[in-house]
Amino acid sequence: MKPISDQIKEKPWLGWAIFFSTIIVVFFLGLLALSIIERRTEAVFAYTPKVEYTQWEPRNEVWGQNFPRQYNRYMQTADTSFASKYNGGAMRDMLAEDPRLVVLWAGYAFSKEYSQGRGHYYAINDIQNILRTGAPMEGQKSPQPSTCWTCKSPDVPRVMQEVGIAEFYKGSWDTRGAEIMNFIGCADCHDAQNMNLRITRPALVEAYDRRGLDINKVSHQDMRSLVCAQCHVEYYFQGEDKYLVFPWDKGFTVEDVEEYYDSYTFKDWTHAISKTPMLKAQHPDFEIFNSGIHAQRGLSCADCHMPYMNEGGQKFTDHKIQSPLNNVANTCQVCHREETPKLIANVYERQDKIKQNRDKLEELLVRAHVEAGKAWELGAKEIEMQAILQDIRHAQWRWDFIAASHGGSFHSPIECSRIISTGIDIAQESRIKLARLLASYGYNKEVPYPDIDTKEKAQKYIGLDMQKLNADKEKFIKEVIPQWKKQAEEREKTYAIKNL
Amino acid sequence: MKPISDQIKEKPWLGWAIFFSTIIVVFFLGLLALSIIERRTEAVFAYTPKVEYTQWEPRNEVWGQNFPRQYNRYMQTADTSFASKYNGGAMRDMLAEDPRLVVLWAGYAFSKEYSQGRGHYYAINDIQNILRTGAPMEGQKSPQPSTCWTCKSPDVPRVMQEVGIAEFYKGSWDTRGAEIMNFIGCADCHDAQNMNLRITRPALVEAYDRRGLDINKVSHQDMRSLVCAQCHVEYYFQGEDKYLVFPWDKGFTVEDVEEYYDSYTFKDWTHAISKTPMLKAQHPDFEIFNSGIHAQRGLSCADCHMPYMNEGGQKFTDHKIQSPLNNVANTCQVCHREETPKLIANVYERQDKIKQNRDKLEELLVRAHVEAGKAWELGAKEIEMQAILQDIRHAQWRWDFIAASHGGSFHSPIECSRIISTGIDIAQESRIKLARLLASYGYNKEVPYPDIDTKEKAQKYIGLDMQKLNADKEKFIKEVIPQWKKQAEEREKTYAIKNL
């Protein structure tokens, strides 16, 4: 082949072709460079703080000025369209859907109202409005302790800084009503200085301490679960002053925690029908998640509930915390190659199989409570009832551990199923003992199942005056909440914010 | 740049360099070509048949002459080292390990002997030696029907061709003792003409037919499971003539099959203690596998139990059928990226969690049988026992469905756990009814758990004369088996084989 210069001499058009091709290529290179520069500029611009605020600033919208993308997505936890479309709606009235729950919680506030949880956005709204916190006014106190606020707001670490941890938990729920006003948000999980993840709730740090672990030494990936584990865990209120404690001293399984509670002879309440010293499980999400395959493979909560997203050239963590099923492409499909409908079907199949036996256990527990009630009625003695009540306590604890946990039957279906199996065995064991005891008191047949096919019937059956509870609550919402809001507004005006 | 010819004129060494480089490249190309030719030759050589035999040739070693690699690997199903190392040994005496089984099967042959299965290599050996087939000699018949041979040998389709299907099943097990001599092998799954996979057992074809499915239209991937499903399924012996039937008419779940059996009021035997009309589950491996995630992702049995392997340049299916845990690199790790010990631990964790509640269910079933026995003893009437026995039947059916299935708690752990949960519920329900019934007969306390902590005690408890059974069997093995072998040898001499 001839040298290119010779060829150009022979065909002059070839030179021009090369010249113009080069111009076009250089033009597009210029465009590319521009795009890169723009994105860099945007990045610098995006992370240039606009305001300065204190470490315990509770208002999400203040943090939002510096982190508009994360704030904007976080505010979308208000969106309940997915739940409405796929899960029968947000704020489902679980007691209406399943009136047996009313009987299982007879004597405990959960029998008054229990609804499907909504997004973090609603944390304050929902705790103010729910019947469980009562109608504290005109000298009446809330039936709940101040500890109940602990997971609801970044005002909590702020007040704890001011008054101390133990002092915060003390007193009834209404004590802090005007103090706690901002829903769960930025300050709960982030350090205001550097936006690092941080643990703001003492109970988690203390539980780690008691297990000889230093929470400051965990990895960033662990922190992406632990900030959630500040609240999404089993906990209880210890002693008169209702100090918040995670019952992990003996381990994380349902049996470990039960052993812990039994060793204290701790009870959450005494059952109104069976007089059982009961335990109430509180969403042991972190514990159950850790027993499942996704945790074993090194995933954190954030990997699926806050996947990475991209916007305007910025990669950041999606702060719209939600079911991964609402965002399969960026969650499941990062690892799993199946189509979205198939993956969703796989999740639902797991949940349905667990639910079948969980529902059965629920029915058995209702029967056990009612049969125990019958035994008391016939004059059974405490010594005769002791082993029976211990069985009922343990069986319902297992049921509740699964029923209360968010997503447990997906996070760890085999463990959930294992727990339900043991619950069924123990519930039935209590009923065998009850059959013998009832026979010994001359009642040798099936105790009729109560007529509780609606929430209203069930609440009436356990003796709740719902009309009064609702009327009081309505008045409280109308009269007290606006006062609390006004006080909070006045206080927040005094917080230091510096425009930069 | 100057033309290459001009450059060579200036630097003569450049020409030599090009010359020798070319020689070296061409030499290695030659080597590569040789290797390709050799491998092709080997392939042609490897798959050139050496002998010709009939479609129902039962002797594996005859097929092995044409397919030495597959035959060689298949013969290694004799290898029990993995089981010995990891699973407590091959031929584990399950009744000694868990004497409760003896009570669960009281009145049924399984209470005499039940051992961990070994490789296909031992199929004939083990069925001849096991106490369950008895000692048919001196005019005595085996307690088992001829149908029991169906899964044991390629002699089965051969004899079925000769005498007909229904005729084959008829009569006692010893009827065909001299006919069935070659252990499970080539002719069971392969067409002798073209080595395609084929179904040789009528029960599978008939079950498909009744469900309106044509087994000839399934894919090759499906066949890679269906050849296994000829035997690794739930089945029963229908009617007087013990016709082999797969009970799939209503579906594949434990409930579907139960409904099928109940609609016939079919029973495998009557329990010796509780007088329950019992069902015995037979390894429903295919049914349970199909409810699990690996089946849902399109895998076949062969994918994990007979993965592809490579030898002498030949890729072929590994015919050493075994636990994938013995070959993680070529099975699990084709899809899963975790280390071998971790993957094995994941499997064992699943199995352990299921086993915990399966064991519990076993204990409850022993109690139920014994309590029912007590009720009969006290004079309970049939009408009083009916619902109780139906519960015991259903509960043990669920236990057995899981206990009998090979690998079920790995293939489909959530389904297995679901089934065990329902079994526990039903077993306990029967015991609640029994507690009331016993109380009505004046026995209002716990029925003592029998002293069955060894196999010997348990077998004595249910009234088995093991000494006689063992002595008879020993005599049978010494006197009858050699005759059967001799007859088989003589017959096999007459089979047509043509050297090619």
C-alpha cells in the first residue's frame, strides 16, 4: 500500500474527508467534556451547604435546605399509593380485618386500636391520633409512658440532650406532648457536622455495651442497618420509670428473648380473660432479618429499602424508605435476574405460607384464653393454672414475634415458620392441660368459640367502651393537639440557624 | 512510513525476523489443529458402539461397553464415603437412632427395619436383605407384593414387556425374585436405539394421562426430572392386585394427595396401638421439589444430582448420582458465588430448623397413638374414636410426607415447615379430644410416655419377635437368594448381544 501522503496526492477529496471527520470527532469530544464539567459543577453546587444549624436541629426542612434531593425523596414517605394499590390500603384497621386480635390483647391498649403502619412522615400524626395514647386532658394522664415517644421524632435526642435519658423516659406520654413535634427524620440517623450515620438512641448503644460490643467500631455497611435497628427491634420498658431496654442479653432468637423476660418474670400486662402474665412483642424486624439469607449474604436494610438512585448526574441513597416491592428494578434485580412479577409472586408465596399457620395459631390462642377464662370461672386454683398460663404466655409470644415483625416472613421465612410451629405446639399443649383441668371441674366438652366475627363484637366481648374512648380522643385532638403545636412553633423560632 | 519491501531492502534482518515468526506461529497452529482432530477422533471413538443389544437389555455392564464413561461414573453410586463422612454413615439404622419410628409404624413392616437409603448400586442387594420383604421360603410368601420391585431394576420393564403391566404387579414379592436381578440402571431411563431419555414406568405415564397431560410432549429439561419422578414420588398400591398408582389426580400438595386418599377411604395399614387407618408416605421427592425455589427457577433433578463433567475432552452428564453437597463446585457454585463451607452450612441450617419441629411432631404422634390405645383399653366406642383417628391419620401423613422425602427440607424448606406446622396442630387437636374422651372414661391425667428409648425396647413394646424375623431372614438370604441368582445367570446367557 502506498503511503497516505501519496494517496492524497492522487485523490485530493480523501484529504478533505479526513479533515472533516476529525472536526466532527473533536466537536463531540468537546460536548462530552462540557457534560463532565457540568456534572462536576452540579456536584459541588449540590453539596455546598446553604445554612448552618446545630447538631440536634429537629426540623427536617432545615436539613433539607442543604440536602434537597434526599429531603425531597424522604418527604415522599408520605406517599401511600403502593400500600393502597397492593396491600389493601395504608392505615388498614387490623382489628376490623381480624377481630381475634382484640381478644388476644384483651386488657392491653392494642385491643383499642391497631392499624397498619404508614411511612415515617406520619409518625407524629399517627401517635397523636391513635386511641392507644388516650385522651390526656383535664387532669387525666395518658395510659402510655413518655418512653413511647422514643422512636417518633428527632426531637427525642434533642430533649434527651437537655434533660437526660432516664428523665426523658419518666412520666406519662403527654408530659412531652409539646416537645415532640417533628416526625422521624434527618437528625435521627445523621451527624449534622459531616452527615455520617450516627446512633442517637441510647437503648441500642446500651444493648451493645451489655453484650460487650462497641457500636463505634462497626462498619459503614453495618451502620446502614443499625440506624434502623434503633427502632425496628424488640424492646420493653423496664421498671417503674419505664427505661427503654432491648432484651438482647441472652441472644436474638425468640427463645433467647423469652428466656430473658422469664428470668425477670417480666410481663407487659395481665390478660383480661385468661389472667396470663403476657408479653407483647414489638416489631423484632432487625432480629428476624439477621436470621435470614439476605443478612447472611451481607445485605443491610438500606440496600433494599433505600437503594442508590441517580438524579441530575448525582448518585445518592433513595430516602423514600419503602417496600422494595415498589422498586424491584433497583432492589431485587440488582442480584436476581427474574422478571418483576415473578419476584413479587415469590415474596407473596413465602408470606402466604407463613400466614396460613400464623392464622391458625391465632385461633388456637383465642380458644386457649377463653378456655382458661372458663377454668377460672369454674373455680380453678392458681397452682392448677400456673403451667397453663406459662404455655399461653409462651405461645402468644411466638405468635406476636412473627405477627408484629415487619416483613419477617420474607426476611426469614424458615425461621418464622419454625417459630410458628413451636407456638402451635405450645398453644395446643396448654389446651390439653385445660381440657383435663376443665374435666376435673365437671366441664368435659369443647368451650364454645366466642362470637367475635366483627371488631365491634370482639371489643364488646372484652368489655371496652369504644364510644367513650372515641369521643374523648376526638376532643383531645381538637383541643390539646393545637396547643402542643403552638408551643412547639414558638420554641422552634428560637433555634439558631445561620444562612451561609 | 515506507512500504515494507523498501524497509526490508534497507534492513535485511527484518525479513528473517518475519520469516521465523511466521514459522513459529504456523507450528503452534499445527499443534492446535492436531489437538482438535484428536478430540474429534476421541469423540467419534467414544461414541462408536461396540455392541448391539435389545431395547430391554437389563445388564448395565452391557450398555457400559458402549458408554464406558457414563457407566464408570454410574458404578460409583456404590461409593458411600460421603455419607460415612458427613451423614453418620450409609445404611444408618434409623429405628435405632430414633426408636419412636417403631411406634409410629406399629403393625406395618417399616417397624421391623428402616435404614438410610444407599446409592442406586445397592437397590437389589438392599431389598433382598431388608426384613420388610420377609423370608419367603418353604411355602411361605413374602408379606410384600411384587409391585415392590417396580423401582429396583431395569429387569422390571423387561418383564413388563413380556407379561404385561397388571400381571407384573400381581402376586407376592418372591414371585419375581429370580427375574429381577440387575440394579437400577441404563435401561430404566434411556432408549437403547438413540440414548434419548425415556419413561419406562407406566405409573408416571398413567398419572400424567389422568391429569390430561401427554408425557411425550414435555421438554428435554423436564425429562431430566421426569426420569427420576418414575420412582422418587408418592405412590400407592391400588386394589387387590396391588396396581401401582401415583395419587396426583387432585394435585401435588400434601392436602391434595390426602384428599385423594380420603375420597377412597384408602389405608396402607391399621395402626396396631391406636387402630388408626394409616397412610404411609413414600418419598414424595418430586412433589416437594416442585414446590421449591430451585424448581421455580427451572432447574431439573439432573442439574444438581448429575451435573455436567469433562473427561478426556468429552463433556458428559455425571452419572454418579449423589448429594450435590459432595460436588458443590459443579452444582451450587454454577449459580451461587459463596464458598463451599458457607453453602453447605446454609443447607444444614434449613434442614435443622425443619427437623426441630418434625422431631416434636414425632413425639406428639407417639403420645397420640398411646393415648388412643388407652382409650380403646378403657372401652371407648368406635363412634367416639372416629374423629380422633382421622386426626391421627392426617397428622402422621403430614409428618411422613416430610420425613420420607429425600432432601425435602432443602428442596422446599418453607413448604416442609408449613406442612409440619399443620401436622403439629392436628396431632395436638387429636390429643385434646383424647383428653376429653379419657376423662369421660374416668382417666383424667397424662397417659405415661412409653419406655422406648432403644429400638429393642420399642420393638418389644409393639410386640415384634425380632429374633425370629432375623433368623428367618438369615436363612432366606443363605438359601433362596443364591438360587435366584443362579436362575438369573442362566436366563441372561440367552440374551442377544452382537459384537460390532
